[in-house]
Amino acid sequence: MDIFLQQIINGLTLGSIYALVALGYTMVYGILGLINFAHGEVVMIGALSSLTVIRLLADSGLPGPVVVLIGLLAAALVCMALGFTIERVAYRPLRNAPRLAPLITAIGVSIVLQQLAMLTWGRSYHSVPALLPAATHEVLGATFTEVQVIIVAVAALTMAGLMLLVNRTRLGRAMRATAENPAIAGLMGVDANRIISLTFVIGSALAALAGVLVAANYGIAHYHMGFILGLKAFTAAVLGGIGNLAGAVVGGVLLGVIEALGAGYIGDLTGGVLGSHYQDVFAFFVLIVVLIFRPSGLMGEKVSERA
């Protein structure tokens, strides 16, 4: 029972991060019908940018949480500028191109960002200073840290705020109108180009937050950290129903729990042949199953092919 509860706690932490990243995927897809495979690298840039600022301020005498918050704000600004640039330079010129062209471009942007990060921060793993509360608590034999509590709480509040933004504000109405039909939204006075750029900016800010949370959770950051994370978050978006914000949240949390439970029990199930380091298998197994049996996802709806 304690192992099960422990893996549920770990899965909720991991799933909260997946959900944040998946929201970036699903926002862009909902408006453009485009899979932004460079989104994982934006998460990585956010983590490394925040780490740079945190290291500069680590000995400044400021409280640890304040230093982390400043690092987060700096990372958000960097990622928002990066997301805006990616949309304007890489995706906007291909908006009316065949679907394969922006897909290949997205993969190319991902590789370029990885190489730029490697040139800037090097190939080494970078340790993250322990500036957040590190106390450990126990419940029914399972343990959790205050960092895990912070991750789940911050992710939940952020996702709730995004839902309110999309469903209760003027900007959100413009985003939903643009997603429905950019041409008609333009006739109603909506600047579709501006809304699309803002969508990339908001998604990139979420990616920066996810990058900081990942670095805080694992204590390290690396130029290649966004690749697998991005693929898993994409899997979460597909699982929940890509293009559906609530689906991205459900898919992210569900995928995190499935992966954590798999990592906890795969050794027993395979007689010790496979260990917990095979946990990545579960994410992609889920992706295959979903694509076979329910391509629209758990909460997705069938949509007609765009012209």
C-alpha cells in the first residue's frame, strides 16, 4: 500500500508538469492545427535561463524563494520572446503551406534550439541550488517533499488561471473565435495574427514555468532535457484530446500516474528483467494504444480536416 501511495504522489507531481507542457501543445494545435515539436526545447531554455539567473543571485542574500521567483520571471521573459520569434520566423510564413512543411520546420527548430543551448550552456548537467524548502513529510508510509507540494499547487493554480483566461475573458473569446475560423474572426474585428502570436507567447510562458519546476524537482538541468519531456507532454495532449485544454490537464495527470505506477511495479511484473529506468516505455505505449483505439483522445472531438 505504501508503494502504491508513493507512486501516486510521484505520478501527480510528474503529471502536473506534463499537463503544463501539454497545454502549450494543445493551445497551438487548437488555433493553428500545428504540432509545435519545438515546445519541449522552449521548456529546456526556460530551465537553463532560470538556472543562470538563480546562480547569479544565489549569494545575494535574498531569500531562496525570492531568488527562484526572479529566475522564473527572467525565464518567462526569455521564453515568451523565443515563442514570439519562433511563430513569426518559422511558422507564420508556412501557415498556408502543406501540413508536412510546418511539421518538418518544427523538428528543425527543435534541433536548432538544442544546438544553441549546447553552445551556450555546454553539454554538462547543471545542478540547481536547493533554494526551496526541502522538508520531507510522511503519510501512510509514503513520503513527499515540500517541493512536490509546491509543484502540484503552482501547476494547479496556473492551469485554473489559464482556463479562466480562455473561457472568461475578451482575449479568450478572441482565441476561441480564431480557433474556430480565423477568416470569420477577422471579419468580426479580431486580429488573427496578433491572437496567434499571443497564443505562442502564453504557451511559452507556461513552458518556462514547467522548466523551472522540472529543474527544481530533479535538481538538474541539461540541454537535452526538453526532448523526451516534450514527447511525453505531446502524448499527454493526445491522450486527453489535443486541442482541448481540460483534456491536456487530464491527459497529463493520467500519464504521470500511469508512468509512476509502471516504474514502481515493472520490476515485480517482469521478475526483475526490467527496472524502473524503463518507465519511458509506458508513455509511448499509451500513445500507441490511444492512436489505435481513440485517435481523438479521451475528451477530444472529431474535427474536420482543414483546407
